[in-house]
Amino acid sequence: MDELNPRIARAALSRLMEPSDLQGMALLKILGPVQTLAVAVGRIRLDAESERAVAELLDEETALEWRGLEDCLARWRPRLADLAPERDLGVMQRLGGGLMIPEDAAWPRALSDLALTEPIGLWYRSAAMAADRLIPQLEDCIAVVGSRDSTRYGESVTAELVHGLAGSGKTILSGGAYGIDAAAHRAALQRQSGMQPGVQPGGWLPTIAVMAGGLDRFYPSGNEGLLREVAARGILLAEVPPGSNPTRYRFLQRNRLIAALSCATVVVEARWRSGALNTAHHALGLGRAMAAVPGSVYSANSAGCHRLLREGAQCVSDAAEILELVLPIGSMAGERSTESRETDGLSPQDLMLLDALPLRSEAVVEKLSAVAGLQEGAVRAGLGRLEVLGLAKRGTEGWLRSHRRSGVSDRH
Amino acid sequence: MDELNPRIARAALSRLMEPSDLQGMALLKILGPVQTLAVAVGRIRLDAESERAVAELLDEETALEWRGLEDCLARWRPRLADLAPERDLGVMQRLGGGLMIPEDAAWPRALSDLALTEPIGLWYRSAAMAADRLIPQLEDCIAVVGSRDSTRYGESVTAELVHGLAGSGKTILSGGAYGIDAAAHRAALQRQSGMQPGVQPGGWLPTIAVMAGGLDRFYPSGNEGLLREVAARGILLAEVPPGSNPTRYRFLQRNRLIAALSCATVVVEARWRSGALNTAHHALGLGRAMAAVPGSVYSANSAGCHRLLREGAQCVSDAAEILELVLPIGSMAGERSTESRETDGLSPQDLMLLDALPLRSEAVVEKLSAVAGLQEGAVRAGLGRLEVLGLAKRGTEGWLRSHRRSGVSDRH
């Protein structure tokens, strides 16, 4: 194998090391992929100066100590026999994919926020990407995640949120699982199908699924059709090479990628304990927006969302409120159209006067002054303002209430 | 009338001035009730030094300027003819009530947080209070408020929250309106009825209704039965004297009293625009806890709650989460009983190992080392730990998975 090629080296390292193998990642930062692989396979020795740098990096960035190279080698050795990076790259190429690496211009810069846990590379599978599409930049990616055992409420909210976000040119990231994840991917693809070809934002990518296992298989199998469609029109991503099982550990690690690639993570439904909360906490830790959709306090599937709201997540009810989180200029949600009340904008004094005006009989200024608790001059001035607003009218003997429009207020 | 009696003076002033008449309140702070009334009725003149103090106080505490006494007198003069404080006190006494004033030892100290808008006095109506009960102290009072046009969801949540809060000895404050307010008062009274006499916390008062109009009438009339029961077993309060109409302005002012008397204000259901939000904002402004109950994003009656959540309200789903807000020691909601997972507390390495263990066949240490990506020593140590936990067992040829208990995780 061509050990001078960083792509081949990273392909091999992604099989050798589990995601976020911190000692391995520290070696990689100091030596680069080609030399790290050479050290890992025992072709070259680790010089003392580099080892000191690795130990220092670990000490600075983690709670972990460098316990010597042998500690790493013993962990990687059992997998050395399986190393076949060129075969792995070939497998993915035949499936319409490949391995993106930090040395590529197209590498998503957002991942560097993961520091030492930045992935070794990203295996991808995508017909859309082959046609020269890249992972959209951070501000155009929004993660929509949630429980596998979703309710119809959660699926319906997901579909509406994603419809609005996709309609604003956002790419929807999720984990490809049953439930909310599947609903999110599906809604993004449907939004694309519903668009006139000319209307599609240039280069807009509907959805990205970040998987916990190798991309040569579709997991879970019940989502095969959906995931094939994501690979055809969006992107499948994974940091583990083809043939890797989606283990629990890899699911948890995968969540950090979803959070890091997205400017906001929205949890639509989640139980009190749910992996979606893990994704949300990663988002918060990375300084990304963390949002949760509220639901009935009687729904166990919303308990995790309410937990997040108590932990600092933004409460979002629709796509506009999510967009507001990622577009700090302007306040779209604040502009929510709502029926205005005829008493909007009245001063307290004019409100008092309005309350004092009789609906059917008429009242003279002196009477209004006593009822409203305002001096007569203030009553006269106020009546003038209310008359202009259509809220007061002159009768034959005094004044009475008028109406701009009929409207029942919710509560005083 | 006995102008040297501060109760009589305040009874008169509460008819003369609308709630939060800032110029009047500044006069009251500087002169005290007896002299303020004497000035208001024209019996004595305002000396220059006092007037300067009043102007300074207004300047410091409000955005309002002192425009001279005549400005106030012109506002109050129309109501002078109606002044009959001894009659008002007599009316309330016959109804089983009276007027509590800041000069009383029993005056709720919490109201001083309202500064210049502290009420002139509190008219009350209460059989329970006549029997020597007082308004409970701040930390024992919780406001539960919401829309008049409540849904069954809101009423049901209100009943459950109040049941739990009342069971913890809290007094429920609300506004006596239809909908959530009525559900809150009713649930508190029912909780009391359901208690064995001996079980009732000593001196516990179930509920207080703070009204916008005079307490000689029950408003709204559809709540008459309920409000009579509140007067019998709890307290009705108002800052306006008997005979006063519940005007819009007085409803808004009333909300500040509910917020000030309660250590937390919980909004159960509210539309995007609702007076309940006004109460919640008062609570926030006073440094009290502000909480909102989430609901379906499709329910217009929860839109105001979600708005509050976006504005900094705490998300609460049950009574324990409300109590947690007002009992900062300990974290009751954090202790929520929830089924634990068998993988709880495992290190990432042991989790990797667990994932690598086959369910039916058996695997030797070398194989586990390669699959899990852990060195053999780590595999052996981890197998020991997992065996102790009942998660791994030795077979005839190697190791396989075992189970502490059956449990399906929600999502990885």
C-alpha cells in the first residue's frame, strides 16, 4: 500500500482506531497520517521528541495520560491483519463514494471544533456528491433528531419543521434511525421532490445521514429504501470504514459528528433518556444552538425534550423559530402575525378612560372624570384620541364607546 | 371621619387613587396616609420641602415627572364626593373582611418589592383569615394562572400540579377568572377537602384569589360559587374598595399583586397574547421564579407558554419541578425515578467490549481484542468487570453476552 498517500493512510487508521481514540488522535496531530500509520504498523519508531509532543498535547487537551506507544500498539495490533485500505477505498468507490480527509479542500472546517476528536476521515456515499456537491457550510446545516419510537405528533412536527427549513435552503442532518430521524430525512427528500426543477436553490442538498456503522450496508434494514434515496440525492457519512458494525460506542461517537456539522440541533421527541439528548449536549458543548420541541407533559416521548428545555435548550415550535436561532439578525418569530387588539398602544390613562366609557348610555366629561379617576382636561384630551381611533363617539348628551372591530380578548 | 387613623385614611385613598397612581404613591411615601389624605381633600397644604421630596422620589424611581399637586387634585377631585371610607370598612366587615394596611404586623413584606407601586392597602374577605390566619409568607405561595378559555389538557395539568403543590403545604394564588384560574382554586380546595382533619398542615391555607374589582361582588358571576368557597376557606384580596368595577386597567394592575405575593408564577396555558403573560413578566421583573408548562405546538392555548419559555421561563412538567424552583437545595427533579440501563456506568472501553461480545456463539480473547479494538490485557480485565456485573459469561470455548435484565434502549 502507498504509505505516502494521506488518504490511504487515513483509510487504514480509521480501521485501526476506534472513533475518538485520544492517544491515537494525539499521535496523528503530531506526526500526520502517513507517519502515524508507519508507527502503528511498526515500520518506523516513534522518536523521543515526537513522543514528548504527543504526551504534552494529551496533557493539555484531555484528562488522559500518555502511557507509551506500546499501550496503543497493543490495542491496534489485533486489527493489523484486517488492514486493507485500498480494498476499502475500492469498495466505497464502487458504491459511489469514497473517503474525505482533512487534507481535502472540501473538508468541512466545522469539524475542527472537535479538536482532538476531529474524525480521521469521513467515508461518504453519495450520487449527489459525486456530481461535485460538497457538504454545505455550517450555517446551512441543521440537525433534526429524536427518538426511534416516535409518536404521530413527533412525526408530524418533524415533517412540518423540515418542510420549512428545507424550503429556506437548509440541509437536514440526522442519524438515519427509525422514528424522528427517518421522518426528518423523508420530509427533506419530499420537499425536494415537490420543488420545480428551476425553483431549487442552486446546489441545495436536501439531507445528510451520519451513520454509526460502515456505509456498505444499510442499517437499520427497515430504512434501506430511505437510506438508498439519501445516498442518491443527499449524502451518507460515517467515520468508520465499510464492514464496521454500528456498535453502541460508535452510535454515541456518531452523535458528536451530527452536532459538529450542524449550526443547530433540534430534538423533536425524546424520552427522559435518549441518545438524542447526547447529540444535543454535544451541540451545546460545541457552542452550537440546541433546541427542543415542546409537547404534552403526559407524553413520555416529550419528557427528554422538556428535560433539555430545563437544561438550556431553546424552545422552538416552528421552522421560523429555528431559523431565528441561526439568523441572529432580525426577529422573525417576534413578527408572528397575530390579530391585534383594538386597545394596542393605548396609554394607561386612555385605557382607564376607555374602560369608563359606557357601551349604550352616554356619559358627560365630569362623570367620566370621576369614573376613570382622571382630571377633566385629561378626559377631554383622551376622548379626542379615542375618537380618532374609532374607540369613542359623541352622542347627543355625552360620550359612549365605539368599536374598531369586534374582538374578544383572551384574558385581561 | 377619623383622619388620624391610617386604616381609614388608606381606605379613602384606595378609592381616590387608581392602582399605581405614581404621583399619589410618591406623596403617600413622603407624607404617610393621614397627611396624604388631608392634602388630597384640601384640608392642609403641601409644604415646599415635602413637595421637593416627592419630586425627587418620582425622579429617582420612575420615568414620571412631578407636575405639581394641582395635577393630582384635578384627577382626584371628581371622586371626592364618593369618599366614605368608614362605610366601605363597614361593608367589608359585614362581609367577613376588612382592609389590611402596611402599618399592620400581618402585612405581607413581599409587597415592598413593588416599591412605589406597593398597594395602598389590601381589602380582604375571608372566614379563614378572621379565624386569625394570615397571608402565608412568600416561599409558601405559588401562583398558578392561565387562559380563561382553557382546554381539558390545561385543566387536567392544573389539577395535577395544584394537587402536588397543595399536598406540599403551598398556598395557590390565582386571579379567580374562568379557565385555568378557576381550575387552580378548585383543585386547591378539593385537596383540602380530601385531607383528614388531623393531616392538614397547621394553619395551611389552600388558596387566595386576587381580584381586579371590589370584593362586595363576585366576578365573574359564573364563578360565584367557587369564589364564595375561596372566601370561606381561603382569602379573596383586592386593592380597590367595595363597589369598584373590574376594569381592564385594574386587571393588569392586579396581575402585579399575584406575582409579588408568590415566590413562583406558573403559567399552565396561555395564548400568544394573554394576561397570564403579563403576570409572568411581573414575576420575572420582581426576581421571582417564572415557569411555564409546555404543550402541543398545535395548541394555540400553549403558544403563550412556549413564548414564555423562549423568554426565560423555566419549563415545568409536574409539581416536583415547581417545588425544585423554590427549594434550591437538592434537586428533586434530577432524582426522577427512571429505569436504569444495564450499561449505566460502564467505561467507554467496557462498552466497546460489551458491544463486541457475541450473543449466541462464543469468542476468545484474541478475537474480542480485534473486534473491540482493545489490547488483550484490557479485554481480560474488562471481561472480569462485565462478568461481575452479570453482563458477560464464560462459555466452554470463550466468552459471550449475558443480561442483567431485559431492557430495550430507546436509542443509542
